Amino acid sequence: MKILVYYLIIINIFTFLLYGMDKWKAKHHRWRISESALLLAAIAGGSVGALAGMYGFHHKTLHRKFTIGVPVFLILQIMLLLWFPGR
């Protein structure tokens, strides 16, 4: 269980920073991080970091696949954690 907690902390920090980096790249007309990579980070357990990045950096908040998809990923991840507590 400790490993899962550490994993979730790391993936959410990583995802938050990824969204921030993509926002910075968008502002500076640099090569962007793909939407699929951003969504994959959220699916991989970083949905809290993705939501924090979306609204903290005001990034991808007008894209339905993010405004609907990321909260759905979060709900599914919470359901999984509740379904398999302590395993």
C-alpha cells in the first residue's frame, strides 16, 4: 500500500508539471507535448495532478476530452481504490 501511495504522489506531481510545461511551451511557441501524452499521464494515476494543472495553469480547459475525460478518470481511479482497499 505504501508503494501505491508513493506512486500516486509522484505521478500526480509529474502530471501537474507536465501540464505546466505544455502551457509554457504553448505560450513560447515551442514544440508541444501531445494531448495523448497528457491524457495518458492522467490515466496512469495522475488525474488529480492533471486537474490541478488544467485549472492552475488555465490549460486545456476548453477541450471537452480534457474537461470531461480527466474528471471521469479521477472518478474511475477513486472507484478502483475503494474497490481494492489495502490490496
